[in-house]
Amino acid sequence: MVSIFLSHAFRRSLPLLPRSDPAMPAPQCATCHKARAALRRPRSGRALCGACFCAAFEAEVLHTVVAGRLLPSGAVVAVGASGGKDSTVLAHVLQVLAPRLGISLRLVAVDEGIGGYRDAALAAVRRQAARWELPLTVVAYADLFGGWTMDAVARSTAGSGRSRACCTFCGVLRRRALEEGARLVGATHIVTGHNADDMAETVLMNFLRGDAARLARGGGLGSPGEGGALPRCRPLQLASQKEVVLYAHFRRLDYFSEECVYAPEAFRGHARHLLKLLEAARPSAVLDLVHSAERLALAPAARPPAPGACSRCGALASRALCQACALLDGLNRGRPRLAIGKGRRGLDEAGPPRDGEPERAPAPDAVPAF
């Protein structure tokens, strides 16, 4: 499965050096000057061999972690492991860097309950855990959220006109599940595999929705852990998706590459398509968007109010109920539209907004700030 994915990806966009003219050998690696170059880095254009590229990639992730003070020495780090390329590369790189950083790793996987998809992804995670000798913990939506799985959520929303909202439910619930799993293994920090393309797509989505609150939270390399939540960070945030795939290729990493069955209807797909068009016209568009979010400053009137605690579960919330509890409340009432629509009534039933907060329900396909 991985080899099929890579062949398609490389044919489309990855900057491997061409082999069309056998009489013209590939140039030497610009770093070691010994091996033949295997690729040109998308941003710098430097021709590197596979080994030197991987070493440079790991050094850049190390710099991101150290310069950002993301993972202090002695940290117990829960790696959000989905089995996909991003979390696989993240876990591998952090395992390589762990002795230098002085951290210990725990893999935490979330079983959303998506038939025909998640089982295969979890199998990849289990292979990774066994190969790297890392402890693995799997937490399931069904156990954490009163029997609800993503398949059950999809059935519940199918006739409500909100079938495209599965990614909204899943994003909110996955964030909560990862937090619970991290606490279960005694972690002090959480890391996720979001890369630069993911973050640029999120910035675009928030701009297109006019979501000032999420734009305000979107900068930086993570969150410090407000309101008792564990600190989170994204060590791959400055790495492009192309280079993540190249790293997985040269390190021969085993990962799961199928798209989630609910992803095609998500709003994120439109942002991804737009981003590809922008990147074709301006190669620096991805990182430009990521850095613009870091430097964004909102007018005082547009800044979201300080968050409080959910009255039901105690998690960080800007309303009486956090998003996870509000969404589950709507599902349990048999009225998922109330939990997810743009109308005000549903979330008002779950509790009034806090003082100074505009009355606004979660937008479809909302992306929490990881």
C-alpha cells in the first residue's frame, strides 16, 4: 500500500532528480560531495543524497523543538499516532532525537470507530510500536463518549443536512480523546504531526470563514496548556508535506496511506485545492501563510474572551459547555443540528455564552487549534 502511494505521489509532484538521460549522471550531493544526489529540496533547490537529506530534516526538526522550547528535558511525550505519514515521520524523528532532547516517548492512538478504515491504520501503528519498541495505548471514542463512534455519528447526521459535518465532530472528539489518552499514560506533553501544508490549509479555512477566534489561536508552534490541559506542540509545522513524504521514502517507513472515508466531503478539501493553486504561482505560499498566522494581531474588539472551564467536564471552554460536550449533548438528544449548525438556539440550550463572547456556534468542519 505504501509503495503504491509513493509511486503516484512521486510521479505527480515530488522533486526526485530525473533519470530521463542515462548519459547525464545525477550531480554529487551538495553536502557530502560523495554520493550522487537523489533529490532537490523544494525550498532551497539543493541537490542532496537520501542520507544527507534525512540528516538535514532531523536537524531542522531538532532546531524547531529547541529554539521553540517545545519539549523540556525529562518530558514524557505522548505522540498522537494515526498510522499515517505525518505521525509516523514525527514518531521516528523524535525517537532519533530523544537521547539528545532527554525525553521519553509514548504512542497514543485514537480509534474513532470508522469501519473499513481505522482498523488498518491501527495495524500500522501497532507494527511501528513493535519495531521501535515504544509503548502504545489505544483509546476509543466508544469507550470515552458513551458508545458514540464516527460511523454512528455519520448515521445520526445523515438525514439532518449536516452529513458534511463529520470532520467537525471528529476533530473535536479526537482532540479530547488524545488528551485523555495522554493523561492515561502519564504524559506531560502532547505532540501531533501537523506539517506546514496542514497549518496553511487551516489558516486559509479560518480566513475564508472569517473566524477571528481561531485565527487568533492559530499562530505559534503549539499551545502552552491553559486551564489544566496538557501542553501541545507541532514539531513538523515548518516541514512541507513533500519533504515529509520524502523522509518517509528514504527511511523506508511503514505507514498507512488511505484517506478517511469521510474526508472527501470536508471543507478542508477546498482549502487544499486552493493552496495547491497558490503554491504553483508562488512556491513560498505555504510557509508565508504559516508565518502570517504567527504574526497576526487582532484589534481589541475582535479578540476572543478569556476561556473558562466547561461546567460538565472541566475542560477549557469559552461557553458554559466545551465543544465536545456541546456536540455530544446534541447527539444524545437526537438533534445533531443543534450541536453543529450556525443557528444560535442549539448551543444556547447547552448554556449561554460567557460575558463578552459573540453568540456564534461552531462552523462546519471546524478545525480546533492543536
